[in-house]
Amino acid sequence: MKRALAVFGALGLVGCFLPVMVGGESVFDLRHFDVVRVILMFAAFGFPLLFGLQPGPSTIGAALTGLGCFGYLVAKFRLGLWDLLIDGDAGGKLIAIAATAGLLASVAALARSRAFARVT
């Protein structure tokens, strides 16, 4: 499950550099207008990528990091994810798929973790 977090984080980062909407602008191109939101989006895809590439068995830390980061993205876009998926260009589709599937993979990784099983 940890590798899935890394894959969805990488897909989201690639999507940030591809055109998001029909106008041809990428998230990276918007850094001149709102640098804080662009950095937060890069971090939200980058942290699960880094935690997913760490050697060793799956940890609860990777699952919680993915849950927080992908959860932030889903909460940030809300129903805009559906618009990105339907009306967006290649980058928008990758961002929507990566955020949604990454959140689901994080929940699954948290459910499968041994520390979570001991608590419940």
C-alpha cells in the first residue's frame, strides 16, 4: 500500500506540470499569482511520494501522511475534482485521479496497518 501512495503522489506531481484546463495553463504556471497555494499543492503530492519510497515495511506514519495530504487536496477542491476529471486537460485529470485514489489508498493502508489493528 505504501507504494500506491508513492505512485499517486508522483501522478499528482506530474499533473501539476501538465496543462490543467483547456487554456493550457499548468499549476506550475500559476506560481506567479499565488505561490503559497502552489507550494502547498506540491507538498501535498510530494510528502506521500517521499514517505512511500522509504525502505522497510508499511508504517502507520506513511498512511497518516497520505491521509492528511490527499485529504487536504480533496477538501481543497471538493466538487471541483469532478470538474477537473470531466472538463480538465491531461494535468487536471491526473490531479483528480491522484487525489481521489490517493485518499482511498491511504484509508486502505491505515486499515491494514498493524498499529491500527491493535487499537481497535
